[in-house]
Amino acid sequence: VRLYRPFSKDAFVKALPATTKVISVLDRTKEPGSIGEPLYLDVVAALQGTQFANCTILSGRYGLGSKDTTPAQIVAVYQNVDKKRFTIGIDDDVTHLSLKIGPALVTTPEGTVNCKFWGLGADGTVGANKNSIKIIGDNTDMYAQAYFDYDSKKSGGVTMSHLRFGKKPIKSTYLIHRANFVACHNPAYMTKFNMVQELVDGGTFLLNCVWNKDEIAEHIPGQVKKYMYDHKINFYIINGVKIGIETGMGPTRINTILQSAFFTLTGIIPKEEANKLMKDAAQKTYGRKGEDVVKKNWAAIDAGANAFEKIEIPADWANAQDEGLEFKDKTEGTKEVLDFVNNIQNKVSAQEGNSLPVSAFKDYVDGSTPSGTAAYEKRGIAVNVPQWNPDNCIQCNFCSYVCPHGAIRPFAFTADEAAKAPEGMLTKPMTGMPDYKFGIQVSVLDCTGCGSCANVCPGMKGEKALEMKPIAEELDRQKFFDYAVKLPEKDDVVAKFKETTVKGSQFKKPLLEYSGACPGCGETPYAKLITQLFGDRMYIANATGCSSIWGNSSPSTPYTVNAKGQGPAWDNSLFEDNAEFGYGMLLAQNAIRDRLKKEVEELVEKDASVKDVAQEWLDTFSVGATNGAATDKLVAALADKTDELSKDLVKNKDFLAKKSQWIFGGDGWAYDIGFGGLDHVLASGKDINVMVFDTEVYSNTGGQSSKSTPTGAVAQFAAGGKDTGKKDLPGIAMSYGYVYVAHINMGGDMQQTVKAIAEAEAYPGPSLIIAYAPCINHGIKKGMAKAMTEEKLALQTGYWNNFRFNPLGGDKKFTLDSKEPDFTGYQDFLKGEVRYLSLGLKNPERAKALDEKNQAESQARYEHLKKLIDLYNN
């Protein structure tokens, strides 16, 4: 059925053969509460009063959750005569509706070449393969097909490109599992996924790695070696990282290098012709980023064509033993976490989640999963990771502060802890606390290699304390981090340096760690900092968008817990109603706590033995920073009480403490789709905190223009540069007079960021924080390693302004934290980002006019902010 509405009964009946006895209807939906799925019900109704009225009609479901639908499954549908209701694509061992599937079938036309490419999100693999399939389809007489399969993480996740081409039409609507050519673009995948095993006999495997032919055997798992030998696989290696650096592409952009090698190895198109076509495609794809980017891609294409080396398979590989995949059962952690990781997460992470039966999910039918499971992934995807040199370290903790993934952290070691550390762990005397040793540790396997830490490191005497080194050289240092992270947090160290400072905050465990965010992400450093300050008592309502993807990239959860088992309670709402969703959380908490407050008040009157601790709880009722400790005292005092009032309070102890309610979302939510709800919540006057990660574009869905997008920026739906300026969301919020508002920029002013966040949370009413967050969609020419530098430039040139509005500020409610901008560098700042630069390459006159308008709007905005000082301050 290709046209569902209007449903054509006559056309449908006419299409059925007269011999039809059984009709199986496949719906790609599940409608709880309905007597049947929609297409099934239409078919039943359409056949009434026709010659097919007495046919047996069976109802099936397929493709839910984007499950692949294979030829073998369709054969099973034809063979089914017993189950009136059934499903395909899953192993339903709970309601037993799934059909038994026979052997895998390949319906791809004979002679079709099947290729599969395993890439790393944002390494360009998908883009290069899109170009490859277009090149083949447009310049040969072959038919071509491509499917692209991703995991749920942002850039840095797994990508799988499925390419088919051949002389006959291709109608294979399923993914490739028997390939003639397989390429692995990230060597970390060798021990994680079964890639080579999908090759046909005599197939070709291309591995991008830094190892040479003499080293390669050490890094290939036994089962892969044996498969290569048994099936006569043609094995090639190429050092795309080295070529990327030599051609100026960088160590991670290896897409055109591998694409060039692919065309040479397969010989689909003559080498010289393929070279020209690839360069033409690169010009079209990357021209908007500037001529220098195009020329680097051309150089990469030339270099990649012959840079591969064939590895002759040794005879002893025939006897290699199966070493299994890297996802072994974990043994350290709570039972809840271990059950989830070992039974579900490991399978999904190994790209084998589709083999899990329905029963594996019985404990998670409400959608909840345990916190802290991202710590078990250890993806090891970085090319380079930071190495710490204590001699150059001033112990500022900037590196930890800006890390998007919580993969680099400062630790304070007692003398005993330092002595018991694994041999070789570096420390130095701790400034200001001589009883401790100080050390920076890196989780090498969780680092994504963005280099943001090394970028902000001030170092000492011109020498940085952090230097990016190849991951292979640093793997042995993982044990230092694993040791340090299990040690108790030092409360006296936090107290000494103050948790509301840049340095002090970083001695607290981040309760957001190892997320699926892009390397260099501008959003997660803010969210991570908030969890360090309030994570042990946080509720988070998260709008759908980038922050909901990196906040819970299935199957792992990066929000985690402290040593007491306390951590953020996180949930994801729809795009448009997130503010109301978070508001509902708050109202529910308030209702429960108000009831418990009455019980405590009653207790004060009845039980003198607990009067003091109960009164302390009442006195701190609305102060989150101190009510937690008061709650602990109250619960301890009531623990052995047998009266009904005390027993009910102890039963509801998790609800006694004042929680910190947060609403997270991006600018697409806050400025656009969710603005009505956001305005409603801010106007409520309730004690609730809103954090807006302002990337000035719809980042998660591909870069569409939002009302936060400034004038002149190129985005989807604004291909010619946005005509209108940025919405004044902070101004709208400040107009209420009772909403705390902060405009922050971590890279520009680290201390103002933590100060504003602390003030906002402490304010006993609604607060709105808008944080500038550079994004991969901006096309920062310096690269995402320089995200914090870009934030600093935005502040210095006046593109962004830092300020705070505190209704409880007395005579000084409004503080303009930004210094007077230097607008002479404004246009250079714009030209440093592809979102502004690209328009100038296509339409210089329009770009110049819009960029000048953009600057004029920023200058007017700064003048307006200076006037607010007089307006709000006495």
C-alpha cells in the first residue's frame, strides 16, 4: 500500500489475485488500546462484501524501533498460517508473537558489489561515502544504493555505511551482512565489533591504523586472524592519521584518504578518472568552507590513492584462538548497574543489540535505566589524548573545568594514597595544603581527544602542562585514573578552595561523565559543572535535542551518582512541553514536601527529643544548600522511633530534602518551540532553574535556523544568511522583575560562569541562565579543540556579552560582567566560522551587508546593556 490516505478500497481489492486465501497485513506501528493495527483494520473493512470476505486475514508488526526487515523474515510471513497476530524482527519470548525465522537469504542481484564502511561520527566517512555512491551512480552504467546506519551518540559515535552497486537494478531494502569490501576507519573497533566476519571468501579488508606490517599481528584479535586465513581475505592497512597530518586535514579527518584507497583497491572506475571525480565532489562538498579546505582534501585524495600496504596472511594465523570481543562481563558496581551493563549494554555496544530477546527488557518496561552506566563503555576512540607534566602545572584545574566528557580530573591524595598508587603515577605537592599530593589523571579510554584541556592550559613559563600524545602511548596510564577515581572525595580540599570557584568545583566528582557529546562540545562543560555543584540533589527535565542525546545516548547513561548513591534524577520530555514537564516535577515535589512539613511541625509539638533537629529542618526548608544536612540529622534521629508520624517520615526520607529543580534545553526549544511553556514557568514565580545551551542553531537536527540565530548566519532555512536578528530572550525574562537572569560564557570568563550558576540556584524564585555554546555546526575554522578560545573571542569582540540580573541585588540588581568590547576584531571573528564565511564565498555583497548589520546590532545591544545599569541600579 503506497498511498494510505485516502485508502482506495476498489484499487486494493482489484490488486488481489482471485486465488487469494490468506492475507498477512504488516503494520509498522503498535497501537495499545486499539482492537487492531490501522492498516489491518482497513483491510478487514475493505474486504467486507467482496469475494475475499471469507479470506483469513493475519495481522503482523515489523520494523519497530528501526529494526531491519530481511528477506528471511518475509519468507516466514508467507509460511505462517497459525498465528493470527505476529511480529517479525524481534525475538518475542514473552508474549510469543514472533515468527520463527529461517536461514538468511541474499536477494541482491548476482554480480552486485557489496561494501561496508565502519566509521567514527564526524570523521567524514558518511559524507565521503555519499559522494562515492553519487560518483559511481552518475559516472558509470551501474546501479547504486546506499544506506547509512548510526548509533545514538553525537560525533564520535559508530557509523556504518552500506553501499551496493552493480549492473542490475538493486531492490535490497536491508542492510549488508555479506560484503565484498569492508573498511574499518577506527582501529579501536577491531576488538569491539565483528567486521571482518561479514566478508565473503576472497573479500577485501582495509584497516586504518598507525601500526606497520611488523606490528599489526599484535593488534588483530585471534578470531579475526583465523577468519582472514580460512576465507582468503585480502588484507590492507593504511595510516590515515599520518596522511591527515601531512596533508593538513588533521588526525581525525581521514575520509577522503580512505575514499581514495577504496576506489584504487576496488577498481570500479579507472584510477585517474576516479581521482578527478573525487576532487570534483570535494569541491562541491567543501567549497563553502573555503579554498584552503578544498585543497587539503585534494592533497588527501592524491596521497590516499597508493598509501595502503598489503599484509600477507601468515600460515600460523590458521591456528589463532578466539579472544572474544572487548565487551566482557563487568564485576564492579551495584547489582542494578551490573545487570543492565552485562545483560543489555554490552550487547548493544557491540552492535549485537538486535539479538536480545524481549525478556531481557522486562525490568525496564517503564523506560527507566540505572545511572552511571556510561563509565563501563571505555570506547577508546581518541587519536590523541592529554599527557600531564607536573613540572609545568600551576594547579588551576582549568583542564578539568572545560573538559566536555569529565575525562580529565584533579585529585588530592593523602600520603598513604599516593604511596599505594600504581607504580609510575605522577604527583606534586599540593599548593596551600601541604598534607596532600596533587595529580591530574586522564581516563584515556573515555577521552575523545578534542584537546580542549591542552588548549586552555596556562602552563608555567611558557610551557604547557598538557601535551596531546597518541593514545597508544598513553594506554598504560588508564590504571592511574582507575585508581584515583575510586578514592574518597576530600571535603576539606573542597572547603579550602570553595566549591563556587573554578578550582574548588573541580575537586568534586562530576555527576555527568563520559557522555556521547561531540569532542569539544560547548554544552556539556556547563551541565557537568552544574552536577558538580548540585548533582547530589538535582532533578532534570530535559528537552529533546542535543542535550537529551548526550544526556542519555542509549544504551548508556552518563548521569551518575556519588559515593552515597546520590545523583541527578533525569528525564526527557517532548520538545515543546519541557518547561511544563519540569514545572510538574517541581509541583509534585512541593506537594509531597508540604505534607511532610506539616508532619515535622506536628513532631516538634509532640516529641521534645527530636525538637532541635526537626526545627533545624524547618528553618532550612527552602534552602537546598543546608537542608540536605538537616535532613540527614532528622532521619538519623527518627530511625528508631516507632510512632506512625516518625515511621512515615523515615519511609519518605528521599523526599524530605530540598531538591534543585532544573530544566535543560537548547535554543531551538527555549527561543522557539518551547518558548510559550518557558515563559509560563518563568512567570510562575516558583523556585525553578532553567539552563539554555545556546548554540544559536538547531544543532541536533542538522543545523536549522532558530530565533537565536544571529543576522547573517547561514543555516538550513536560511541558506542566504538570516535576515533578522537574534531574539532578546534575557530581556524578556528580565522584564518580569522577579526572574534571575544570567548570560554566561565559560571560555570568556570561567569565574563568572560558576558564580552565576551558584547565584541562580540559590535565588528563591525562577532563574534563567543562557550559556554560549560553540557547536560543530558553526564550522569553527580553528577546530573544536579551540571552542573555549572561540568563546573568549566572542566576548572580547562584543559578539556575546556576560551579565547578571539578580532581583535580590538591592541597589545593584544588574551587573554587566563584560569589559568594553574591542569591535575592531568583530568581522575577523565572524570570518573564523563557516556559518558566516560561506555566504561571502557565494554572495560577497549580501554577506558584507548582513555582517555589518550583525555588528551594528551587537554594538547597539552593548549600549543597551550599559543603560540597564542605570535602569536597574540605584
